Amino acid sequence: MGRVLPFIGLRYDPDRVGGLDRVVAPPYDIIRPEQAPEFFNRSPYNITRIELARLLHPEAPAPYELAAAELRRWQADGILRPDPAPAFYVYTLTFEHGGRRFDRVGLVGMVRLAEPTDGSVLAHERTVPATVADRLELLRATRTATSPLFGLVLDDGAFGAELRRAAGRSQPAAEVADEAGVHRLGILADPQVVGGLVGLLRNARVLVADGHHRYRAAGLFREENRERLGDRPRAAWNYALMVLYPVGDPSLVILPTHRLVPAGPDPAGVFQRLEAWFEVRPFPRTPTDLLAQLKTSARPAFGLYGPTGLYLLVLKPDADLAWPSDRPAAWREVDVGIAQVLIIEQAFGVDDPGKLGYTRDLAEAVGRVEAGRYGWAVLLRAPTPAQVMALARAGVEMPPKSTYFYPKPLSGLVLAGLDQELR
């Protein structure tokens, strides 16, 4: 069996739902709980009513069983329809960032989950067990992949060139605009083109850029199915739904994900500990100015905002990091690793990532501190793609929420039933 295979996609009928903009949504993990009702209320068929059923039915003992029943009703009523034959899908996203326009082209397919010894799929972020358990519960109930992961094909450029050629052979199937840009989906069913891509990707290595909790949950789901149903290599539950992009794509934009730390530790003690490793300077200008300053620093640098003001932290060139033995040494090479160990764990004493808040929006980070929801905001610059690739290839997992590849593929453009047989 190939590593990346076509599948029978399950897609919304735009005429039945009144437009795709009413039913698609960003991935579940970037929708804050207070934002969820906005998506629930857009349509009785919005994909968040499946993916975020725990928020939709907070009192229900088995919310994802309710979501699974709803998903079955949508299919029975023709709201969601299967395509007539297995296909790859071409996902084109047109967006602007930093004053530039990008046209990112990806291939949507089923990517075989790595076995423990083959290293075919690299995951670079640590996961939070509670979130993995939540996604596993959704898979168990629905037996459907409701949103694609974001994957990068690690090759010498052949995939990107072939993908661009194949995109011209796809048939337009869907288009929807949101605040990120314009998302288009094309169906690629030509047997010759599909076969060429399957052959090209037969031995591909894939980096999970976004969707680590869903990927980990998919692996657990596969093992459960193997134990119950036996070894069925053609079953789609051996695979994960992904949008694949070439690793060298110039449209790969990574945004920083700022950390929000609960209130509690005495500020004087926090700063005393920080000064062992950092030059700590009050910053008299705005948080926006501070982020700009971070980008110019040759040394690891961070912002800290809390009850005593805004500070710039720059790692001392001769700092004795006293790195704990249970944290990867390679984390010292990336800002987010240094922040996790020295600032969050050692200075603030928070060693559970689940107690942190995460946001890529600077104003939101500052606003949550000012509203008293968190005590401090740790402001970061983004890791570079080269840093992410280097750690992934070395088998080193970064802290949770280390990378935010922007923009993300939408949930709901195409789904995949996980009991289908792939070929």
C-alpha cells in the first residue's frame, strides 16, 4: 500500500446548506470557547457542531455520540454527499501576509500513519494527553476525519513540481472566502495523474506541521481498530487525512504563539530567578514595539508583560542554563524551548502546559492579562522553518503549541470516512 492514497471524499452540498461559508470553520483548536457559539449559530450544519460537540452539549454525558448521530443524519439527508470515485483533492489558498500575496497549493490525501520503527511521519511538538483523549473520543464516535492535518513532504522538490502540474488537471469543486483568504478545492481523479502522485509519494517522509493532537489520536484509534478488527491494511483508519505541501514552499508562514501564565508567583521572586539567565530591562514603549525589537536581536529574546509592566528579556551570552536532564538539550537552540524551561517552568514554576493559555494575537495576550484572566504574558518571536525541520529530523519534539503555520486548512471542505477501503 502507498504512503499517500486517494479516497472517497465526503463534501457539503452548497445548495442544501446555503453556501459553504456557513458550514466550514477553522480547525477546532484555534476557536476559543467564547467564539464557538458564533459558528454553531451560522448554520445547523456547521462543522463545529461535530468537532466541538463538547461545547455544544456541555451537560451531555456523551456529546460526541450526539455529534455522530448528527453526522449520520446529514449524510442520510444529502447535506453531506460522497464523491463518486476515489480522488486526490487540490487545495489552493490565496492569502496576503507581510504585504505579499501567496498562492499556496496543497494535495489532500490519506497519509499512512507511521509504524513505531519506520519514521515515515515526523511529529515535532509534544502533545497534551487531555486534548489527545478528546480527539480520540471524536474519532471513536464518528469514525470520520472531519478536518485535514497540515503536512510537509520532505523531498528534493520533485513533489512541488509534480503537484503544480497536477493542479492544472483538477476539476473545480468548491470555493469559500474567510478572513484568512480564499480557499479553493479541486478534484483530481484522472487515473494517470493520481497514479503518478501515488508512485512519487510511495516512500515520502512527512512532517506534521499542524495537527499533532489529531495525529496522535489517529494512531491510538488505529491500534484500537487493529485489536478489534484485525490487520486490515486497506482500511482508512490506518491513515490520517492531510493537506500536503512541499517543504520548500515559499508561502510557509510561521507565526509566534505567545504564552499566558496563571497569576500566583511573587513578582520579586520571579525577577530574581530570571536575572540569573537574562538581562531584564523595563521596556518603555508598546508591546508592538517590543515584538519588533525581538526580531532584531541576535540572541534569544522575549517579552514579558504583567502587573509590574512590560519587560525585554535577552539571554546573557555567558548564562549558565543549568538545563534539566528531562528536557531535550536541543530546546536550547530555539526561543520557545528556552521560554518553556527557563521562564515558564523555572522562573514561574508552571510545569503543566495545560495550565497555560496560548494565543498568536498580541492584543489578545495583553488584554487577557489586563482583564485578570492570566497573570503574565510571555511574548515570543516565531521559530524559523529551518529550526522546525532540524528538530523534527533529529527526532526532537518541541513544546506544545510551538509553531503556528498560517493560514490553516479549513475544517469541513472535505471529510473522509475511516471505514472505507483505500486503493
